[in-house]
Amino acid sequence: MLACDLHVHTRFSKDGESSVEAILERAAAVGLAAVALTDHDTLDGARYAAGLVNPPVLVIPGVEVTTSQGHLLALGVTEPVPVGRGVLETIDFIHGLGGIAILPHPFHRLRHAVGFREKEALGAADAIEVFNSRYIVGSANRKAARRAARIGKPGVGGSDSHHARWVGYGRTMVDAEPTVESILTAIREGRCYPSGRMTPLRSYTGQSLRSTWRRVRRRVKV
């Protein structure tokens, strides 16, 4: 089984705090075999990683796309995914690129969750993130796990880390060979399960406050 963190942000996200190198070094240090770089609405982090020589872990190219209903993870894509389209249309687009679509934090009301707005997406996605380590309480994770089990969808885990220190706090154990294609196929087929632990509350809230302050400063400058 391969330990993979399928939801990680780098400095290429506006709210990311760590370099790609720091993310990958941390991933190796905590025993991950692969990490998906899923910066907000950009493939720049994954593209940067693709140019590194001998990265310490396998990099799964990805992006966290903002759809008109909420956020969606696209894994295994190397071409841009349009922002702002309907979630079902976006899932079809991801499939057309050969990638897989995962609903992240689907029942968290304050984090652009698709599950509250477009329930058909739960059936259309390839997998559901049922463990996200950046929660104050775990009720949304538990609801996601129950829903995934009820509709027969694979459940995955991710740290949703915005700093290298928390990479691997959420992870997915995948029965696959250490290649991107093999990992994505295993997830589609449900040969995986989530695991992990919660990001410490002080660190989660601190990062959220810093991100909010950066957004406020950008708006003031405009």
C-alpha cells in the first residue's frame, strides 16, 4: 500500500505558505510515497514540480478548481481546467483530460463545499474526500464518510495542508504501483482507504487568519 496525501497547497496558491521543495521534502520525511499538488485554480505548482530533478516523492499533478457550486479536486491533469463552470460540467471536463474528480470537504459550509449545493456531484465524482485534517470538529468528515459508503463511492483522505509542516496529516492508503496512472486507477476502483489525524487547532486557525489578512490587504491595494 502506498501512503499518499491527495490534497496539498504550495506557495502557488494565494493562501499557500511553503515552497514546492519544502512540501516534497516533508512528504518524504513523514513516509509518503506520493503527494498531489492541488493549488487553487492553477497548475503552476505541479508544473514547477515536474521540472525538478529526482523529486523525493512521486508528484501527482492536480488543481483545486473553483466551480460555480464549490471546490473540486482534479488529479492527473496537466492542462488547465476552466474556473467558474458548473460542477457537473467541470467533472466531465476533467474526465476528458484523463483525470479523476474528487469532492473535497463536501459538507463543510464555510469552505466552498459542493455537497451542500449540488448533490448530484456526489454521484458523478470519482471519489469523496472523507477525511480532511483541517477541521475544528470531525462532523463534516463523518457525514462525508457515511454518504460515500451509502452511494458506494471510494473515500479518500488529504491534509489540505497550506504549510509543509502539516503534509501527511491526512492521507490515503492506495493499493497501487508507484506511478500516477496506477494510483489514479486504484482510486477509481476503490482500492484505497483514508487515514490521518487532525491538524492542531492553533495552527489551522492561525493559517486561516493569515490568509484572511492577505486577502484584505490585496483588496485595500486595489
